[in-house]
Amino acid sequence: MALNSISLLPIKSINISSSSTCYYKIFIPQKSSKIVCQMEKSNSNREVKKWKAIVSTALAAAVITFSSNMTAMADLNKFEAETRGEFGIGSAAQFGSADLKKTVHTNENFRRANFTSADMRESDFSGSTFNGAYLEKAVAYKANFSGADLSDTLMDRMVLNEANLTNAVLVRSVLTRSDLGGAIIEGADFSDAVIDLLQKQALCKYASGTNPVTGVSTRKSLGCGNSRRNAYGSPSSPLLSAPPQQLLDRDGFCDPATGLCEAS
């Protein structure tokens, strides 16, 4: 049957979501009311698609850029390995844990190279450059480093028994907990090197000569016979390298009463 209804203009709207609006519509004579929702599609779907397109494009560009950078890095590393130098100023060679026993590498450039835990026994590295190289825990028993530049190198816990360090430059090198028993050190320069006290005292017993490059006496570079505090070097660990406090007086000088002031 036909219904007599009164349709009213929207007197109140209820926002169910950002994309729909509901209006009241009252029907008579049923004496009831119901809510009729009129969906108003917005541009949200188009916005989502737009952002998806933007993100996809950005990701694709990033992947392409990353791939090209990886290729460039590989080419650069290959170039450095072939030229044995880092932009022409040094070596980036890797010899970590390498077997270098009885090999000959005279007058070569090993600047900033890595020899960590390498086996260098009875090898010949005379005249080579090791500035800034890593030689910690390397075994260099009877190795020949005569005339080599070992300045600013990390040589802690290294085995240098009977190694030939004649006229070598070890300025500012770190030799903590290294074993230099029987090493030939005539003319070697240990200026500002970090060496354990007992090891330094052992070297001072037979240190001699003057380095031909720096002009510094080996004994002077080791601080042999010096009663000042700096004769003990600059230990990285006071517990390992520093002398007992009772050996020094209030002013930081060796106490003559101990009888241990002279290394000899």
C-alpha cells in the first residue's frame, strides 16, 4: 500500500567514517524511524594508490642506487688490491693469520696492512714500510726487520725472539706484552714506544748503536739508565708495565735507596 511519509531535510548527520554520512528519514504512519546511510565515496582510494605508487618508485630507485654503489665499491677494492695502495698512499693488504714462513718481502710497502696472528717466522722484511700496520699476536721468530720502518705500528703480544731489528725505526710502536728475547736491536729507535718495564730493562742490558735515519741512540730511545718516571715509557696498562710505586720518590724520581735506579 501507499505510505504517507514525510521526508525531512537532514536535521542531523552522523559521521560513521570519513567516507560516509548518515541522515534521519522519518516515515509515517509506521511510527518508527530508521537510519538510512548514504555513502559518499571520497578520494581515499585514489590517495592510497597514489602513495603506493610513490613508495614503489622510491624503493626501486634505492635498489638501483645500492646496486650501482656496490659495483663501484667492488671496482675500487679491486683497484686498491692491484695497486697495493690506498689511493696511492699506502697498503690495505690483508695477511691476517696468513702463513708467511720463510718468505721474502724486502723493501715493500705494508702501510696500514693487517698481519694479525700471522706466521712470519724466519721471513725477510728488511727495508719494508709498516707505518700504522697491525701485527698483534704475530709470530716473527728470527724474522728480519733490519732497516724496516715499524713506526706507529700495533705490535702487542707479538713474538720477536731473536728477530733482527738492526737500524729499524719503532717510534711510537706498541709492544706491550711482546717477547723480544734475544732480539738484535743495534741501531734501533724505540722513541716513545710502549714497552713493558721488564722487557725494557732486558733490552737495556745490551742496547747499542745509533739509528742512521733518526740519529737517535738506541739506549737513549729506550730510556736506559734514566731515573726519571718517563724512563718507564707510557704503558697502556699500569698494572702490566708500570713500576711499583715504592721505586719512586715523592717527586717521581727513582729512590736510590732501592738500588734499582739503574737498569744495569
